[in-house]
Amino acid sequence: MLLFKQYFGDFISLLFPDLCNACGTQLFHGEEQICTKCLHDLPYTDFHLYADNAVAKLFWGRIACHAAMAMLYFRKGSRVQNLIHRLKYNDQIKLGFVLGSLLGEKLAQSDLYLQADLIIPVPLHPRKERSRGYNQALQIALGVADKLRLPVPASLLVRNKATSTQTKKNRYSRFENMKAVFSVTDPASLSNKHVLLVDDVITTGATLEACAQVLLDAGVAKLSIVALAFAE
């Protein structure tokens, strides 16, 4: 019976092959969401190893940030863009957990992030989350948590109002657009904690800055920012 199931599974794979979310080639047995070649060749930043990396510098003078990093460089037309697009718009929920696990493995190599107490994903507005069916930042956070063994109290930080698209706004306009968007539901549970704030892509950092300030105002002792990718 077990052998039959294996043959049947192989037959189904021939008809409906699982494809790499980065390059679109067929995945081999044992590969999950991303092929081995892409896992090796993706443009990793190594920002987790250095306190003064490009992401950290983005927030200097803006918020009191203990540490900040992104795992990958984001460029238009790249495999990283394919991954992010499929995660956000193609219902590839499991991809978020897989990428988050990779991110968690990187963070586990750095003393900057190992003393964190909890992980909080950047929230979506409830209407947008219902429309998409999930929050991609939460899926990433769950993957990170699986490696770092940390809780993910996703309901602590909420988005109170929907905002217009950020895509074509400059840094100042993006920050103005994010004012009063977020709030903390239980400030006492954040008191004196080291929080990892998780998102998918960092561009100007306006959304993360707004979230971070709300968390710091609520009593967070240390705030670290982590993301899958950084758009230079």
C-alpha cells in the first residue's frame, strides 16, 4: 500500500509538477518551494552579521532601533521579486514559512537577535487580510519563530485603518501616509521586552518606522527589525 501511494504521488507530480517559486523549474524530490540551485544562488546580504549594515543605516536618526537587517537584495525582474510576488499574490502561504525559516537560520547566527523575547509581524488591515486570505508577514514570522523558538503574539500590533498604496510615494509621503495607522492592544505585555518586528520587503522603511514607534511608545525596551528583502 505504501509503495502504491508513492507511485501514485510520483504520477501526480508528473501531471502537476511542483515548480520553484524563484525560477519556475520543476522541483525534485526533497525540494520544497525553492529549488536547491536558487537556494544557493539567491543574493544574500549577510546583514545579520554586521550592526552597521545598509538597512540599519536606513533607520539611523529615525527610530531607536537596536538592530536591523534583511536577508536578500530585492531587484526588479529578479528571482527575489518572483518569490515576494508569489508569496503576496499567488496564495503561496507555505512559501512564507519556508522563507521565514531561512531568515530564522540567519538570525540564529548573530548575537544581535538571539536575546529577543517575541516576534511581531507587520499587520495588514483586516479588510485586506480577508481579501488576501492571510498576512504574508505573519507567515514569515512563524517561520522565524520555528527556528528561534519564540512566541508570535500577532494580535498585539494592529492596523486601524487602510492606507493608500505606497508604491509611488517618496519617503516623506510614505511616512505621512502611515501616521496613526497602527496601535498596540496590550502595552503591558510589551514592557521591557526585546521585540523582533518582521516584514517582507524594506523600501523606504516608512511602514516599519511607524510600527516601531508605536511599539517603542508602548514600552518595548529593544526593537529590532528583520525582513526578507531590501530594495536598494
